[in-house]
Amino acid sequence: MKTIYLLITCLLIQWGVFAQEGVNFRDLTFNEALAQAKAEKKMVFMDCYTSWCGPCKNMTNNVFPQKAAGDYFNPRFVCVKYDMEKGEGKELADKFEVHAYPTFIVFRPDGTIQHRVVGSDNLETFIQRIERGLNKKTSLPYLNERYEKGKMNKQELMTYKEILSEAGEDEKAGKVYKELLPRLTSKDKVQKEFWPIYEDESCVIGSPEFDFLLANLPAIRKNSGTEKVDKYLFHKYVKILEDYILGYQKEDAVPVSLLKQQIPGLNIKQQKTLNTMLPLAEMVSNREVKALAAVIESKIPTANVQELKMYVFAYRAIRWQTKDADAQPQFQETGRKLTDLVIASMENRQASLTASDLQEYPIILMSLQDTMSKDNYSRLAAIGEKVIPNLPDSQEKKYIQSTFDKYRKLSLKKP
């Protein structure tokens, strides 16, 4: 019996140690948290969340449980969290004007705000954001005061703009950004400390600041880091190209003609991806369905499933944007040909198809479902019967099986 008690005691101790590894959020009211912070000579760290917020769940499940998170937050703060739509959280949301989630507020023991940040992040970056608030000269109240007195230099304005953006004060951040730009020289704009001017949402392809970036890439890469700059450029261009290929481009979208001028000269690590997407975007823009079909037919034999999805989605985009497309013979013929090619690709790759592939191919085929025949469904069902039994048991396998069961039923359905 003593042995059992000893074992239980050890388990409880181990569980207690494990539970304390992450951030220790205490079950306190806001006023109790302030009192506790005063007694412990700490500040209060408040997590403002909602039950439906995905980024909030990311912080709760993946960031705050980390030992490194506990090591940083627990010695410095009395940590509390409140659902902003329930109980005391409603009052706190109104009092401290919390409108975006997650919002994190650092309070002094007297209840005044030391700092505020908005949004989910990885732990390392999140701690850096909190640290800036603990430093008096980069804390939001200090910078607000400096700004109101009109005493900020260029570097301080840049920092202030970043802090405002992190706090979710986008309107004021935009105002500061507009004040800062005219004060920057060409020499300033290539320096690392002013790199954030290019991360502002107003710095879009075709804007003066973005044009300056492209014209001065060697110096900016040297000062801010090639990897960082090239990653930024890739995401800028790939988003626009994706919008074209998916048929989501807006009326005021960057014209493909400008993309054709700029993309070939980027020389970034992901250049091949952009080079592949650019002609597809142009075909969608010009609604060149026959040219696209010819490209797809030549590429399908060697295309992986993600590339295949891109090609078929481009076809779908042209069809969406063409009036009465389904009544036009060229679309009907192209759709049937693409359907046959996609299924043939699956048949040729049967031996190497993965669970991921068997989830992606049906997504592709949904864009072609208007041209699917009973024979197409029979071929798909046959692929499923051969490949699915070899997959490891999982929830994914069950989902895949249900999809291919539907294909079998459709293959047997009477016209």
C-alpha cells in the first residue's frame, strides 16, 4: 500500500511540474490580478480571446504551453486570460477597447496600460514584441507621448509605426507612415532599420515605394538580408498570380503586362515557381482556353498533384469569366480532355499515390465535374479499390474511402 501511495505522490509531483512548464494563467479577477502583481512586484499579462478565434487557439494550444514560454512569462507577470464575450471579459473588452483577437495587454500594477499587441505569432517573435513594450522607449504610452509633443526623429517614427501596427491601431499607424515617408532619403530607404516601410500594406506592386525597392534590390538585399527580401518578393508576386489563376483577381489588379516586366528579373530562390505561374496568369487574363489546354496536355505527364491543380484551376477561372462558357463546344471538348488526362495521371501513378494525393485529386476533379462520365467514375473507383487498401489506417483513409465509394455509386447510376 505504501508503494502505491508513493507512486501516486510521484505522479502528482511530475504532473504538477509538467503543468507549470508553460505559461501559468491564474484564475483571478482583473482586480485580484492587479493586487497580486503589486504584491509580487510584477506586471499583469492579459490574454483577450474568444471561443471562435483560430489564432487564439493557436496561442493557447501551441505557444503558451511551451517551457520557454513559461520561463519567460511566469517570472515577469501575473498571467490571466478572459473570454471577451463572457462574464468579466465583456466589461474588460469595453473598458480597454478590445476589438481584435487575440489581443494581449500588459498592465502596470496600478491598472494603467504598459503595452498592447494584437495577433498570433511564434513564441520567439511574440516575446520580442512583448519585450519592446517593457522597454520604456519602445513602449506604446511613451511613444504616444513623444509623438504628441512632436519630438520624434525618423527612427522613432519608424518604431512608432511598427508598434501601432502591432497594437492593431491601423488608422494611426497609416498616419504616421505618411508622415515618415517624405522625411526619408534614398539612402535611408535602403537601410535595414527602414525595411518595415516595404511591409506596410500600402506598399503594393506598382507603388512608388515598391518601384524603389525593385530599383535598389542589391543594396536592400545586402543591408536587410537576401533571404528576408526574397521571401517578401515571392509572397507579393505569388499572391497576385494565384488570384489570376484562381479567377479571384479584382478589377484594379496589377496588370499581367507589368508582372511580365518585373518577375523575370527578380532572380529569387523560388523563381521557377513564379516563371511557371506567370504564363498561366496571362492565359487566364486573356481567356486563352485552347492555349491553356495545350500547355496542360504537355505538362500533365510530368506534373505533380499541386502543379496539376494549378493548371486545372486556371481552366476553371477562364470558364468562370467567359459568358455562356458551358454552351461553347471548345469548353466542353477541353473539359472532357482535361478530365481524361487527370484520371490518366492517377492511373499512371497508382503505385506511388499517397493519402495526400488521394485527397488532392478529388479537389481537382470537382472543377471538372460537369464533364465527368460514368466511365470516368468507373476508372476512379478502380483506382480506389487498388490503392486505398494499402494505405495505413487513419481518419484520412476513412475520408478517402468515402469519396471513392461515391465514385463507385456514380459509376453504377442509371443515366
